[in-house]
Amino acid sequence: GIQVEQSPPDLILQEGANSTLRCNFSDSVNNLQWFHQNPWGQLINLFYIPSGTKQNGRLSATTVATERYSLLYISSSQTTDSGVYFCAVEKGVQGGSEKLVFGKGTKLTVNP
Amino acid sequence: GAVVSQHPSRVICKSGTSVKIECRSLDFQATTMFWYRQFPKQSLMLMATSNEGSKATYEQGVEKDKFLINHASLTLSTLTVTSAHPEDSSFYICSAYGTGDSPLHFGNGTRLTVT
């Protein structure tokens, strides 16, 4: 099956710093999502980005489908950004009923 | 946007008992829902795909008789952990796609502790 690798596995930042999280995947995909899991376990959908670039406030993401990677940028980090960031991909029909395969995540800790 | 509601959020049960977890799509119909399990400090692993009106599709290594899935309507899927044991303690999360070209949305999860 498709493999999803995220890096780095752990990241510690000082508040205000910027960071880039990376997601590599082993095959072409029709769906790629970035999630933030907060300390209570809630998964928050950040971006639905099978290709191209999107921005939402301090966060932005870029997926280069032809090179099989995606990047999540966090600017001016805040302590509330702490948590685990997951990349998940789906190989099947866009918006369909295929399963998402998750990477192992990047654990981000933002210190005040 | 699409909202997926999961209940209960936390449950503690004794070994040998069964626990039912509900997953509802609140503002859309979901013919397919997904059940994931997450052990502490690990990623999400897909357990099964729940299909409305038909049998669930289980991932390799997931016991069908232990994790019973019922998807009786377009807005409700249930996962029953039968004869639970301490090793079943985990975080269980359901998900569903919204309508059209929509990303996958997750419920808030159920933290199961089996004593």
C-alpha cells in the first residue's frame, strides 16, 4: 500500500518562530489532507490539498503532486499550535469513499 | 461545514463487557464511514470501512467478531467492542466525507479504558 512519511518527528519552537513540516508519499494520490490533533485528541482539518497552494491565516500548505510531497508552513507560531500534525493521503477517487492513510505525525511543541 | 458527532467521548468499562460507540453525520448523509484506532503517541490506524446497508470492510488484522460495525442508516454508524479487554483500551475515532468534493471529517473520538 501507499507509504506516508512525515518529518521531522518532533519539533520544538520558541513562540514567534516559523516552521516547515514535510510529508512524502510513495504513490500518486487524489486526496491529501493536513490535520492538527490537539492535546484532547480532537482532529482538526487544516487543509484539503491534493495539489497547489492554500493559505489560512498563519498556516499555508503546498502540495507538489508530481514530486509526491507536501509542505505545511506555520508562521509566527503560538503555544496553541502545539500538538501533533498529521498528513493523510488517499489514492482513490477524489471525494469518494476511499480510505485515508496517515503518516506518523510531527509532534510540535511551542514554548512561550 | 460537515459535522461528525461521536458519542460517548469517554468510557470506562470492566473487562468482559461490551461497549457501543456511535458516530453520526449531523448535516449530511454518509453512505460510508471510517473507524480508526489510535494508541498513545501513535498514528491513526484504519480499522474498518462502514458501508450503509451492507457489511463493513475490515482491515487486515482487525477481528470482525470483536469489533462489530453496524451502519443501519445514512447518518449513523456504530462500533461495538465486544468482550472488551485491557488491550482494547485505545482512542477510537470515526470519520466521514461530506457531500461533493469534500475532505474527510472526524468525530471528536472516544477514549476507551478497560479495567
